[in-house]
Amino acid sequence: MRSDVSRWMLLAVFLLALPFGASADWGALNMPVGVTEISKEVYTLHMRIFYICCVIGALVFAVMIYSMYAHRKSKGAVASDFHESTTVEIVWTIVPLIILIAMSIPAAKVLVKMEDFSDSDMTIGVTGYQWRWHYSYLDEGIEFYSQLDREHNAARQEGADIDLEQFGDIYLREVDNPLVVPVGKKIRFLHTAADVIHSWWVPDLSVKKDAIPGFINENWARIDEPGTYRGKCAELCGRDHGFMPIVVIALEQDDYDKWVVEQQSAVEQASLDDDRDWQHQELVATGEKIYQSNCMSCHQKEGQGIPGMFPAIGGSHIATGNIDTHIETVLNGVTESAMQGFSGKLSDAELAAVITYQRNAFGNETGDSVQPSQLKAMRQGQQQTLLTQPQLATDTGVN
């Protein structure tokens, strides 16, 4: 028996000592300190409770190991025969209660502060889509979509044939349009979703909130240090869930103000692009970039699609057939499949470009061009139909 105990004790010592000989960055296994006041308080609370649990675990296992060793049968120990001990029951009830109260008071204070959205300096709406985020700056009138960077998206489809060293340690963690915010401002986030449940999670900000269709959840952050902070969707939101990163860039106020002006100018330019006629080659070149950012995940780099899931663009009866049907499909999506509509997600010029590209790439040499004015007219026609449908129902006596 003694040799068995010694053998198990040596194994335990070996397993405990093993991590200290490894070269891994063990700090990466712990919760990050973060760059907001709340994140630092959460980290402090986390470590305090962690140490309490370590002490409790050490004491409990020490008593267990000592009891097994000192009162083993080979030493002639005889187990006591008793059914209950009022003293023991009082001790193991009162002591855990005191520990829980000691932990719950600071935890409650932090939780209350995390839910205090008052006196916010700005508000940003965050809407989850499969598989992108939509950001709306409610005070500045700026809004845009953010999704996996197209170079990263193309690389993941290449698989083992691509050299990932070019991306450093941010592979699949980069986006095309990051969320830009000022430092030192209390930012209120409003979270919702347009399709399925998502979860907006940025560890360095200590922000994690579910985005649920039909509901608006709130949280906030005040970033103390300029920098780039990365996160991801923390909810299993469907196929390609792992390719829905978040990038937040915190800037000093002056730099942020310049960015706001640039974004507002870009909105004005996009409006001008929607109103002008484009050259065919210009549409194709722009459409290729938009396809890589928005369509390639499902329809693949060469337009071959994914058999049984997403149809091919090359040789498709949609991409080579009636142009109005193609436009309607891209605008409204396909109800019977996972194809989502891009009306409202892309501008008229972007939609015209990507449709033109699809009809002239992957062997689809139709020679067709789609102008933004066609998208605008079709969109307005659909809106007019929706507006007149209730009136038609009333006129015909349908309730």
C-alpha cells in the first residue's frame, strides 16, 4: 500500500511541475486586463475570486491527502462510527456562507456599474448578420458593414496552398471596415440581430453582449488607451461562424474627428456614384472587389459554389438568364435557401457592379451591364408595391 501511495504522489508532483518547464505563454490563458476601467475591475474581481478558490482547493485537498495517508488501513487506522455532528454541520454551512457573501458584495458592485448606461457621450448601434456586423453611429449619421477582410477570406479558401505567415498573428481576425471610436468617451452600444442570435465580444473592452433578433441589449465602454482591439462573434450563429471577427480602433479625439469627416465625405461620394452612369469595365473591376468581400464565402473564389449548399455562379441560369430576375435575386435573396438579400446592405452602385461582374466572370460572358439607376428604379418599385398592398387588401374586402 505504501509503495502505491508513493507512486501516486510522485505522479502528482510530476504533473504539477510539467507546466513550469513548458515554453508556452501562460499569460495568454488568463483573462486579459483590458483597456477600460470596467475591464480592469473585472480582472481584479476575477483574480480575487480565483485566489480564494485556489486557497479553498488547496486546503480541501491537503486535508484529503493527509487523511488518506495518516489514516490508511496499513497503519492500523479504524474508521469512527458516527451518524452526524452538529458542530461539523454548522461549520460547513456558516463558513461557505461567509465566503459567498465576501465574494458577492464586490461582484454586485461591478455588475451594477456594468449596467449603468447613464451619461453616455455617444451611441453606436451594433446589428449582427450572417456573417457581418453593421455599425450605426446614431449621433454622426455614419453607418457601414464590417466583415472578414477579403484577402483573409480568399486565403482560408486556399487552405494548405497559402502561406499564412504574411498575415502574422491576425489571420482571420482582420476586417474590411473596423469600428472606430474616440478614447476617453463613454460609448453606449445597442445590440440586436437581423437573422439569428449573435454575440459581440471584445475581451480587451470587457464587452460581451448577445445580439438577438427583435430585442435590443445594451452595454458600454470607455477606452483609456488608443490602439486596435480585436474580438469575434461568441455565439454559434451558423456555418462560417468562425469567420465573423470584430476590430475596434480607438483614436485620440482629433484623429477621430478627422475620420468622421472622411466617412461623411465617403457617404456623399457614394451618393454621387449612385447617380452617375458607369463604364462596363469600371463596373466589372469594382464588382470583383465587392464579390470577394460579400459573395465569395458561399459561392467560392472561382464561382464554383458549394455542391448541395450554395449554387455556382459560373454557368448559372440566374447569372446568365433574365437580368431582372438576377437583380431581384440579389436584392431580395432566396427564401428557400440560405441566400440573403443585399438590399440595404450594399449601395445601388455596389449592387450594379457586383451583378455586372457575376454576369461577365466565371465564363458568363453575357456582355451585360447594370447601372445604379436600374437598381434604384427596381428598389423604388418594390417599395411602392409594399405600400399599395394594404390598400389593395382593403379595397377587395380582405382583412
